Amino acid sequence: MRNRANTPSRDEAAFINGGTAELDNAKKSSNKSSVVSKAKPVSISFFEENLKDIDALIMAEMVSGKGRVNRSDVVRASVEALKTLSKTEISRFIAKARQR
């Protein structure tokens, strides 16, 4: 839409915080980085045995009282754990998983 009022354009943070009437929290929030990493939705297929294992991990976390956990959290944790292994060990795990 055309800017007929001839007002200068603002960045996203200025637009979002523009209606705060110069409150202190508006200044603090504009100093934050505007780049936010968001999770991307993907589709993954699991065998029934894998789903049972994931659900057992979720149940164990809930019983221990550490808070709410979902399947995405378990998969993210698994990927992080794989990063600690060597490439040979990762290849071995992948080969073993494919044989099932």
C-alpha cells in the first residue's frame, strides 16, 4: 500500500514497539537481537518400536518431574548426542538402524 502520509518508514522493532508511549520496557526490547531461530516443521517416519522407545523416554522425563517433553525434544536431544560421536560411530549407528 502506498504511503500517502509521507511518514518515514520504520524497521520492524520500531513498528512493534511504536505504541508503547516511550515506556522503559520498549527501549529494552528494541536492544535485543531481532533474529530469532524458529523450528522448522518436518515429517519423519518411525517404526513402532522407535515410537515406543521415544514415548518411554518422555514418560521417564515426566515422572522425574523435569517438565513437559515432547517427541521433538527427544529427537533434538538425539541429534545433539550424535554430534559428540565420531563419524565412524555415527555411520555404525545409521547402518544398524537401517538393518531393522
